Amino acid sequence: MYGKRQYDPAPATYYRTDRISTVNGQYFFATREGTLEGPFFTRFDAQQGASRYSRLHSSKAPPSPRRH
């Protein structure tokens, strides 16, 4: 049986969107921060750039607090 604590977040629906867009024949990817990164010559290059961006920024995440 699963219980819900009072402070648990309410259930929500999340939608995945395509973060790659084309502007004047060049490709860009959207970030969670609301920026467009690019331009890239191909969709594949934009996808690779988005993967590199994600790895770079996830490694900069603040460390979780330590419990003693």
C-alpha cells in the first residue's frame, strides 16, 4: 500500500516536446533555461549539441546535502 504525505507534490502530467527547431534552414535546441543554442547545420548536430549541453550542465549541479 502506498501512502501520500501531506507535503508530497500533487500528481501532474508531463509532456515531452521536441527541443530541436529550425530557423532559416539552421537548427537550434531549446534549453530549460529558455535559451536557444545554435546554429547547427544538421538536426543530428543539434541533437549532439543538446546532449553535450545536458552533460555539461548536469555535472555542474550543486551537490546534495550530506547527512551525518
